[in-house]
Amino acid sequence: MRFSCLCEKEVININDCRYLGHVSDVEFEEKNGHICSIIVPGPGKYLGCFCRDFEFVIPWCNIVRIGPDIILVNLVDGEMKKKI
């Protein structure tokens, strides 16, 4: 799978069925190239677009399934937000 295909998929949290957004970036280990986590921008404060306070950093182990159009993740509210 290419990174561009991953970015087109919607990310959904299965705990509360909340739409988190689309993948904007990935973190990976430099030594072996394994993906550590995916990064999804948080909601914007002004008109839903500007001034984001945080981003969702989703560990690869919390991804339940990658389907043809969505990515299902299993996250608890406190463990997914990271200050920008």
C-alpha cells in the first residue's frame, strides 16, 4: 500500500464511533523502517480549519483494520492526543 492511498482513508475510533480525520503523516523507526504510528490532525478551532491545538498520534498496534475506504482504530480518549 502506498502512503497516498493511506492518506485518502477516513480514520474512525471504534470505542465511540467518532470520525477523527484523514492520515497526514506516519512515524517510523529509522533502523528497520517499521511504522510506529500514524498521525491525524486534530479539529481546527476557527471555522473548523485553522489553529489546531493537537494532533492524534495513533500507535500502529491500536489499528484494528485497514479497509478499502476507512481505517478502524481502538483508542481511549487520553492516550491519543499530543500537543503540537
